[in-house]
Amino acid sequence: MSGYFITFEGGEGAGKTSILHSLQDKIANLGYDVVTTREPGGIEIAEKIRNIILDPTHTTMDGRTEALLYAAARRQHLVEKVLPALENGNIVLCDRFIDSSLAYQGHARGLGMDEVFSVNQFAIQECMPDLTLFFDIEPKKGLQRIAANKDRERNRLDLENIHFHEKVYEAYQQLVKKFPARIKTIDADQKLEKVETDSLEKITSYLKK
């Protein structure tokens, strides 16, 4: 494949979604063909699965069910949108991918990151991101941002207590140490313009290599 797969990761309120969309035109202006997408979602089937996973009324959903639904949405999204874009030579900017499952279901839900990775290996086969940006912000500050943003969608994960979000943050720290060549940390506790500049620098630096 001739394209590049770049994923954006972080806890709730990290600002990764806003940065992803703000960088789309900037990267395109450098001469690249850019496709933006998200997980779960990005295509019709995966968006329907997203609605099931994140529905605030689905409070009885089992952790393993949740993990399997994410993997199913990921598979369909990958084969229907991501892989064709990469084969076409595009840069794919994706809001969340496998690291989210490792952090949220593997560590925070207590299912085990290795176990969740195995499930996702079946879904993605050998397709891992070329570069991942981790937007680093303390969980309390991220949740404060969410509370202040009245336009943001409220989903089932917003109902979790602070301990859950701290476990997610802890998992991301572990992943950064485990995959230092792929995962680059962005200080998300800065002004939006600075976060955007830092993110663009990480991406362009990678592409120049």
C-alpha cells in the first residue's frame, strides 16, 4: 500500500477530533490526498454499531460484548474505507483505532490488553497505523472540557466514573512506552493553536522520512 495510516488517540475531552479536522486542509495543502474518518463509524454499518455501543441507555452492556462490537465495526470500516484509501495512496487520518480498544476495554474494563489485542488481530489482520498521535491531558481536565462543551454528543462512556477514565489514561501511558516508534505524545493541555502546530509538526516530520 502506498498511503499512510495516521491515528489520533486520547481520553475523553483531549481535543483530538477537533485537531484532526483542523489538520485536514493543512496536510492537503502540502500536496497530499487526505481522507478523514472515525471509529467506531466512518461507514454506514460501523455507524450503526456505534449507535449501539454508545447509546447511554445501554448500561447493561457486558465488557466483552462491547469489545467484540468495537472489533466488528473496526473490521468493516477497515475493509470498506481505510484499506481502499491507503491502496489509492491517500493519507488516512482516523479518530481512534485499535489503541482505544486496548485502553478502554483491555485495561479500563479489566479484560486484559493482550486478550483484546488478540480479538482485534482477527479483525485487522496485519493493518496497524503507521503513526499514532496520543493527545495527553489529565482525565479531570478532559472531563471538565466535555462538561463545558454543550454541543458535544453525550454517550455511554460519559457516564463512567473518574476511576474508569484514570485507568484509560494509565493504559495510554503504557502503550506510549510499549510502542515508542509509532506513538508520539502531544501535550493536549495547551491552547488549541499550539496543539495543532505540534501535531502538524509530528505528522510532517514523519512524512518527510
